[in-house]
Amino acid sequence: MSKGELTMANFDPQTGAPLQNGQPPYGNPQNDPSRGPAIASLVCGIISVICCFLSYGALFGLVLGIVAIVLSVKAGKLSMGAAKNGMAIAGLVLGIIGTALCGLAFACAACACASLSSLAFLR
């Protein structure tokens, strides 16, 4: 076998990319320890924003927004090198927006229920 021949040993088995000096030409995203918390942060942030449109579901969204913020900060600390994880940043932004909106929605729902219950006592 000559040096220029291509064999299966010259390709990365996971991605199929050609190997250069035995290494893939780009980083291996499966070994990134911040990937799990970043995905969880993004999912919690999305659900938190969706829950802000529900009256008492906003309490659940408030908790998920805080969880999204914590997980995105954890993912940012675990990220390898100077590369920022886009999913962790998106989870942080959605967590902040969801926490703010859910807190406001929960406060409005609580005030509305309190005012309705006080009207019932006037009769």
C-alpha cells in the first residue's frame, strides 16, 4: 500500500471526515462537557418563556427560568477553551426573559385573583 492510498483508517469513524496526522480536522463535539447543561438550559429557557402565557403555570415557568440561568452559568464554566457555547448563551437569555415574564404574569394573576375574591365579600 502506498502513502497516497485511501483506506478506512484514514477517515474518522464518527463523522467520516478525513484524518490529518491521525486527528480529525476539527474538534470533537461529543467530548464537550458543557454540552449537556447547555442543552438542558436551552430547553428549560424555552419552556419557561412558554409558561409565562399561562396564569398559574407561570410559577412553574419561574422555577424553570431560574434553573435555566443556573445551568447556563454552569455550562459556561465547563466550556473548553475560549469558545463560547451558543446554546448556553441562548439558554441564559431565554432564562432571564422567562423569569422576568413569568414573575410578572404570576404577580398579575395573584393580584387578579385577590381582587376577585375581595369583590365576592362585598355582596
